[in-house]
Amino acid sequence: MTIALEGVDFCVGVQVLVSCEMAPTLCGTIRWISQGTYGVQFVTPLALGQVYQMRDLVPLGKQPRIGRARIRLPANVYFSDQTRSAEVQNLSVGGLMMVLGMPPKPGQRLMIELPNMLPLGAHVRWSGRGRCGIMFSRLLPIATCEELAVHCRLPESWLEEARLSLQKATVG
């Protein structure tokens, strides 16, 4: 199992108990660590019935992707003691895609500073051919979405989808 945890500092070899609503409590050992995610090997393999039970609780198939707005917006990116200029080319409440000469590698944590806005915490989801996909640490607040919609002249439909996405995230 792969789990993502913030504010926790486990080491490889540490035994953990994993408990969530969708599965029985499981005992395992941390086998690898990468950028805030941990690979857990279970002490006892899951029974096939347990796998089916958990699978039935999780929606299957691709989930709808939050709408992206095509934009051209300059940004400063801060990571690994570096500051680089970039151009944001699409934007959603959950992330963005930008052009950045030599982009950082997937998993790299960074800060993105858009014009006249506070920096946004994020990490790289994918990288290649001078571009990278960024996932924000938190969904953008609606006030930030409204500010970006005005600044980037985004259509009202994008802002309405942002509102719906944020509403679903707080309810779900």
C-alpha cells in the first residue's frame, strides 16, 4: 500500500498500523519513502475477499477531471535553492501546467508565485519536454479563483466549475 502523510517522519523498517473506513486495520512495515509518501508491506497478505470488499467501496473508472483554463501567465518558481521564471499555460483549482526550461522532477516540492498573489505550495506530478504538471498542496480558495478569473479574463463557466469543485471537496 502507498500512503501519503503530512507532518510525519517515519523511517524504513518502522512497523505501522493502517486504519481507515474502507478496510480492516492492517499491520505493516515501511519499505520505502519518497516525498511524503510511504510504501507499506503488510505483515499478512490481504485475503482475496478483503481486496474485493475494498474494491467495491471505491468508485471504479476514471473520475472527471477538474476543468482547466488555458492561460498565459508569468510565474516565479522556487525549489531546491533555485528561482526560475516560468509561464503558466493552464490552470485549475487543483493545479496547473507550466513551461519551465529544465523542469524539476516529479515529486519535487516547490512554491509558485503568480503576479500580485501569495506564493502557492505545490509539488510536481509529471515532467517532460520543458513542461511540468503541478498539483497544489491545497485546492485554491474561491477568493483566489475569483482573483485569477478577473486577472486572466477567464470565462464565468470556469469560475462556476471551480465553485462546484470546491463545494464537492468540502462536502465529500
